[in-house]
Amino acid sequence: MDMKSAGEQGTSDLMTAAEVAAWFRVGVSTVYAWASSSRIPFFKFGGIVRFPRHLLTGWMQQHMREPRPSSDQVPERARETHSRPLTHRTMGDAADRVKRRLISSKNPIHHADDH
């Protein structure tokens, strides 16, 4: 979005920290921390910090992660991993762990009709 189109829409291209925080759904202190560590673009005019909307939009696009591949697009190295074979021992170990958790539970489940 350029300065002209921002003005035409009635919104300023320069945003306050509170506006950026609301837009990103983070705290104002997080926005200032990002700015002080130069993680996000900002301008400083005589102690007043402002964030250009068009640069923040570009910053977001650069930091956007790609969606995970579907099961038919799994990377080859992921296909090469071998899971632990399912045997009577691994199933028995898992069952024992579940039993220990249930027995050691401090808040066993009580049903109303068990009195």
C-alpha cells in the first residue's frame, strides 16, 4: 500500500505502537521490544515512534511461513524416518505406563451412582 492509497482510504500510513499491537494482537511492550531490537520497521521523530503500515505489511509477508505439505507432499527426508516397531513389548510398556498414571492419580474419577 503506498502513501497515496493509504490517504485515500482515510487511514494514515504511520501507525502508533498501540495500533500495531492491536493489529498483531500482541502487547504494546512487545511492539516496543521488537522496535528496539530492530525486528520490525519503524521511524523515530524527536522521540515519537511511528510504524509505517506498508513496511509492516512487507515485513509480515517476509516472515510468513508456508503451509505444511499435505500427506502426499511429505518431504523425502521425512519419509526416511523409521518409527519404533509395534511389538507386544512396546504395547505392554505403554499399557504399564497408563496403569501407573491411573493408579497414582490423586483425583480418581468418581461416578455419582458408585456410592
